Amino acid sequence: PSVHAHLEAESPDDVIDFVCGPDRTPVQIAKSSVLCEFSEKADEVNEKMLARLEGEVKSYRGIDMSLNGRIDSMPEWTMKETPAGFPPFELRLKVGAIVYVLKDLDPSNGLWTGVRLMVTQLGDELITCERIGDCEGDRVVVLSKCKFETDHFYRNQFPLRLAYAMTLKD
């Protein structure tokens, strides 16, 4: 069942605390999200939440290539672009971060677009996550980079985004 709560907020931080504050469990956070009108604002909220987590940030840079497979012909702007359904070029994570999956990776095992996970280990080539709450399939999920494609370019990156805030087009 859906539960709706009322909040009178005096600042954006009040909203963030209400949805993702320190008194909330990972399950509660995974079932909530700050809804933002613009993706830049969602990115800002996600970065604020990441900063609140203890530990070191690990950055994963994607690899953008033109559709002809040439990295040297890529315009610089692609690294700043995050088309809907794409991971960011630079994915910044910490252990304990709540993320969501951006593509159907293993539907028969319950690993499809939108599934919420908590990051448990950050390796150089693999990210290990744990499913949050009741779920289908394996509880531990190990992810590698995969290909995301637009009409103009494609990106190899981990199929994850931070899940604290999102826009309607995410």
C-alpha cells in the first residue's frame, strides 16, 4: 500500500531529510525519491546524499564512442550529456549508496530497469550490490559495464544511477 505524508519544507534540505534522512532505513529510502523538475537538480540532490555517506567516493568514467566505433571523433559535449535512461559519464559512488538499475539485465532473475540496490563493494571492474527489501532472484548482484546507445553515440558504463532523486524522464 502507498503511504502519503505531508511536509511543510522551508528548504530543499528539509525535503531531502524527509525522504532520505539519517533516520530512514535503506528499505524506506529505496521506496522513496525526491522528484525534481530538472535533471540538473536531481543530480545535485543525489550528490548531496552521496556526500552524507561515510567513506571514499569512487568514480567510474564511461567510455563514449561514435557509432562508427571511433573514440577520437567524439565531441567533448557527450561527456556532459546524460540522455534519459543513460548512466552519467562519470558515475560517482560510495559503499552504502542506494542506486537503481538502468536496463533489463536479467529479468528471469528479477533484475530489470528500476530495481533498487545498495552498493556493498566497489571494485575496479565490478560493482557488487545487494537487493533491498523483499525481492525476486539472487540477493547479491555483481555488475559490469555495458553498452547504452543513442542515435549519435554510445556509452560503456555501469548500468546504475543514484536513486535518491530523479526526474520524470529518468
